[in-house]
Amino acid sequence: MNIDQDTIAVRSGEAFDPHVVEDYLRAQIAEVRAQSEGSLEVRQFPSGASNLTYLLKVGTWEGVLRRPPLGPVPPKAHDMGRESGLLRQIHPVFPLAPEPYCFCDDPAILGVPFYVMERRQGIVLDSALPSGIEGTEELGRRLSRAVVETLVDIHAIDWQQAGLEHFGYPLGFLERQVKSWIERYQRAQTDEIPEVEPLLRWLSTHIPTSSTASLIHNDFKLNNMLFAEDDPARPVAVLDWEMATLGDPLFDLAISLSYWVRPSDPPELHSILPTVTVLPGFYERNEFLELYARKSGRDLSDMHFYMTFAYFKLAIILQQIYVRWKRGQTQDARFAGFGKRVYTLIQHAYAVSQQGQLT
């Protein structure tokens, strides 16, 4: 894939000194030192609303740089050292996790901590299939199966053998998550939404007993995967591990399904979560759940709670981005409409909580 096909010129205000970064890369990465011709080229990946991600190229070498967003960030969020450390631990046992090359916390280089990892070539499936790929029913079903099986594989990683014993605190995970995300919303709240208070009460009083802990990605969705150009149903990478931890795998499953929009979902969800999963052949949520249950052996009888919480969490993620835009901490015009998206997701989460079952 050409360097320009899936990237853009670096956005205004988000650039860095390429000479300083190139000197650092040459000092840290042997493959970069071996490049005798050409200087560092930098492009930016346009997708994503959280960390900033750049494509680096020196001669024939390519890498990906990830750094935190501009402006103040929530405590313990966007921890580049933690994310790169996780990739280093799981890459040998889960090859879909890219290999990290180096981590830097020297403020003289970029001003913030960052890390550089290998670049995986592949296709991102987001709101539409790439040109030249036909959305057949067979492709939809193969992609669905690949997504479910990849999630099962993540949850099957032996996190103790991988040396991740101190990567999270599984005991009391779900209770802490409910409390923490409610507090995050309250800190970032900007608009009054009538459904918020009854939703918070419902979540606080319906917490189920968690299943056996596993490594969870915590933001696993179709467009956080890369698929092979010669076979768009074959995964080649799982990206964006910044929120990964040890915890309840059903929480991870619900997060995935909150992005899995189907034609029968309310129109408002289609407008804020555009995705190829509405195309023919993609699993219905019950099919997704049935395959996950069969492959993982886990009991999914409490998924109603997890799905309610997943939609609420998604609303908070957008709210945290929206409040940064509203305070002038980011100028990215994409974020101006996130307030309406938050409102819609809060309403949907509350509606799901009152249904009594998944639909």
C-alpha cells in the first residue's frame, strides 16, 4: 500500500520536529540506522479521536508513532509506556499485536511520551468497504466469524504466562468500572440529559458477578483491526491497545457489540456509528453471541447489563472528547457534533436498560 493511500498530511497544530525524531530513531532502531538514503517523512493517520498516530518513513523502513492527544488528559489515560509494554509482552503469543520498537519518555524529543511500533499493511473496514471489494453475504459472514474468533483468542491469552500479573486488578473489576465511568462522566459533563440519573441508578444496582478474568482489549471493534488486502476476511493486526487490562471478558464482548450496528437498530445509532456491519451477511448480535459462547465456553446470561453499560461507556468516551473541544483544548472540527452523539447514546443505553432483554 502506498504511503499516501491511508494517510493525510499532518494536521495543523499536530506536527513535531522531524529532524529531532529522526535522530532519536537512528539512535534507537538498527533498521533506521541502516537507511543511508532519505530523511524522515511523516504522514498522519486520519482516523481515531483519541491518541495521535503518525506514519514514519526513512528510506525503505516504515514505522508507526503513537502519542497522547493535545491538551490535558484524564489521569492514567493515554499511557504510552503501558501500551507499548503490553505489546512487548503479548506480541510473542498473539502475533496480531504489532511489535513495539521503542518507547520514549524524554520530553526533549516530542514533549510527551510516545512509542514507535511496526507498521502492518492492511485494510481498515469502517463505514464502507474499500473500492473494489464487493459486499457479498459470504464476505459478511466470514468477517463476522473472524472478528468473533479474534476476540475469543484475545480472551484465551494466558496472561500469567505472558507476565501480565501486575497489568490489572481483576478482583472487583466490574464494580470499579461502573463507579469509575460514572465519575468520568460527571467530571466531563456539559449538558443536562434527563435519562442520566435513572441510568446511573440502574447501573449501580444491577451489577452481575463477573466471569473468570482474562486479558481484555477494552476497545475491540472492527475498525481497530487490519485485514489482508488479498483476503479482506483475514485479520493481520489488532490495533489501539491503550485501554487493555485484566478484567471481565464479557465487558469486552459488550463493547464490541455496541459498535456492531445492524439494519434493525434505531436510525440514530446508524448516524453516529456508521459501519459496514449493516451490510448483508454480517451476523446479528445473537449470532455473534452464540459463536462467542460456543468458542469460549462462557455463560452469557447477564449480557443485558453488559450491553447497557457498553453504550454508556461509549457515550462517556465521546463526552470526554467533546468537553476538550468545548473548552478549546482541541481545534479538530470533527468533535463539534459529539454532544448530540452523547445525548443519543445515553438515551439508547437507558432504553436498553428498560427492555429487560437484548434485542
